[in-house]
Amino acid sequence: MRKIGVVMTLESSTSFAGKTVIVTGASSGIGAATLRAFASQGARVAAVARTRVNLEARTEELTKLGFTAEAFVADISDEAAMVAVFEQVSERFGGIDVLVNNAAINHRGPFEEATPAQLSEVILTNLLAPALLMRLALPYMRKRGGGAIVNVASLAGRVPLIYEAAYSASKFGLRGLSFAVADELAGSGISVSIVSPGPVSTGFILSDMESVSDVVFSQPMSSPEEIARLIVACALDGKQERTPSWLVRVTSTVGYLFPALRRATTPILQRRGRAAKDQYRAKHPGHS
């Protein structure tokens, strides 16, 4: 067993030895955990994010442990910048085998209060940018004879979430995009998978808990490391979609297929989520 950082222990293996993995949104949370997970499997990891200090801190942690990791500071919505990143990664590591589209943004609140700029930013970051990166990755993967793309969606992409309409729309779109491209690439040796988490104990929801719908907290909370393991598993076997648990998968599927039932049970889920949120605050008083 190799200790990765201070928050994660994974069994080291060589499942991705000689492989190059690009992870977006890699400076914290799920992205940082995904870097550690792939590195522990022998991969060379290319970390992409906008914040240089945090990103370089993550890669330095890995290099000190003897892993191969490099930071690439870029905005994933900047196509020219990402073209340059892919070229640099391929030149330095000899190719690209796995792409993890993890970076995302959210502007919570009533839909009618969202500005056009906020709506555009959510769709651009969560849907259009991953689509462009997928297109960029495919030629590199074809040169390698295969590869894997794993897109991080959300339960909000399986069932609509109030006060996060644009976010839900972007994640629904990402799932649809992923499934369609996966079918197009059947037999090519390149897989496209989706990981759809519920709430995850990262700053993405914990830094502003009051703005997060109580319904979100009605589902089991996952750790970034748990989601990272799902991402690695998808890259290994190409399974179409993974969720953190059977409960999450079943409840979201029922909610999507039977909207009237979902609306009827929403008050119950809100009460359950509110209680869970209060319990989490009590255990972690630093979160709002």
C-alpha cells in the first residue's frame, strides 16, 4: 500500500503504466483525488486548472512521492490554450491515453435571477468545453490505438434540480453527448464513460451550503476519493456510467421516469436533506 498525500490510501498497481492521463479541474476536490488515483496506478498525470498555486501544489505533492505529474495552467473554455496544452502533453509524455473532464462551475439560485453571463458560463464550462476537449483528444487516442474519456456529470444530469436549472441542463447535455459519442466510437478502442456523483464533500457544495438545495443533501455524501475510484474504474473497463451507490442510481432513475412521483416526494426529500445538512454543520462547524 502506498500513502497518497494525507487523505487517501490506494493499492498501487501498474494498470496505467506508460499511459498519460489529462485531468481538468485538477487543483482540488475530485480532480485532485483523481490525479492521485491515476498516479497510484502508474500513470503520468497532466493536471489542468486555472489556479497556478493550487495546481502546482497538487503536482508537487505527487512528484515528491516519485510519481510523474505536471501542471498545465489553462482555462478549459479557451480553445486555443487547450490546443496548446494537448500538444505540450503529447510532446512531453509521448501521447494521450485518458481524458477526464472534471472541471465544472455552478451559479445557484432561481432561474429568473440568473444573468445571461452566468447562464452562458455554466453551459460553456460544463458542456461546450468538454465537447471540444473530447474532439481534441480523439486524434491523439487514435494514434495510440485506443483510449478512454471519462466525463464527470452529476445526479443533476439524471433528474432536474431546482435552483440549479442551468447546471442540470449542462449535465443532462453532457450525459447525452457522452452516450452518443460512445455509440459513434463503438469498435474503435476508445471508450466514453460518465460518472454521476451525488453530493461530494468538497468546496463545490460545502463552501456555500445555504445556497445548495436541501434535496441535494437527501442523498448519501461521497468523498472525492470514492468518486476518483469510479473514474479510474471507468477508464479501465469503459463502462457507460457509474454512480456512487445503487440507492443513488435507483432514486435518480425513478425521479426521471416518474416526474409526478418526484414532485410528490420532493417535500419529504427536502426535510430529510435539511436534517442531514444540519447534522453536517454540527460536525463541521467551519462550513456555512
